[in-house]
Amino acid sequence: MIDIFEIKKFYIIIFVTSLLSLLIALYIEFFLGYPPCKLCIYQRIPYLISIFITFLGISYSKKLIWLYALLITFFSSFLLSGYHFGIEKEIFSEFSGCTGNSLNITDKNELLKLLSSEINSCKNVDFKIFGLSLASINLLLSFLIFVLILKVLKNEKNK
């Protein structure tokens, strides 16, 4: 039998972690003035999804499907942040969305607008915390949460 109070606490921890991660990213972007690259923005999506999943998990805590959904979400986050970290370390080459090289603009107004905007490269690390890029912190956090979810699922199956 699933201990409803313990599983709800776990969902609340994931909710708070996801919400704080998003708020910190937005603070760094809007208040500290560091523009995110495309992959930085994409890495926010799993945290948004996890917030909705945790609401469902808290409401329907007897169902393990929400834990599996979180598992897939944070595995996706781990892969995405791993790819971004690999680009930063030049293990992988940047995709065209990071550099803007594949743009095909025929309207001169759109070209002028693009030239006046700043496209932040995915391999440039403008902001670090304790010497770690945000992609590397996200990689570690996603892996930690993924492992914790696996542990919770294992405990739930053994009950």
C-alpha cells in the first residue's frame, strides 16, 4: 500500500524544486540581464511540465503513473541538459537554432530586426554559479531527481 502522506511530501519537494529552478532562471534573465540561449529556454519546459504533474500527483497520489511521468520528464531534462553541456564543452556541435546560421530571410525589415537582436550562442557560458554553468547545474539536478524518482518507484513496488 502506498503511504499517501510520504508520496505527497515527495511531490511537494519536486514542485518546490521545479518552481525554484524556473524562478532562478527568470531572475538571472530579467533582473541580472543574462539573455538565455535557445537550449536554456528549452530546458525550462521539463520543469513546467513537472509542476503540472506534481499537482496531479498530489491530487491522485495512489496512482504510480504520475511518478512514471515525472521519471520520463526528468530523464528528458537530463538528456537535454547533457546535450547543452556537451555543446558548451565542444563535444557536440551547435544546432542551427543556437547560431542563427540557417536563417533564410528575404524581407529586409526582418533582416534588420534580426541584426539588431542578439542571438546568444549555446556554447557561450555567460553566467556561472560556483564555477558551474547553468547547463551543468541542470544536468546534475535532473540526474539527482531522476535517481530519487527511481528510488521512490522501487520502494513503492516493494510495498
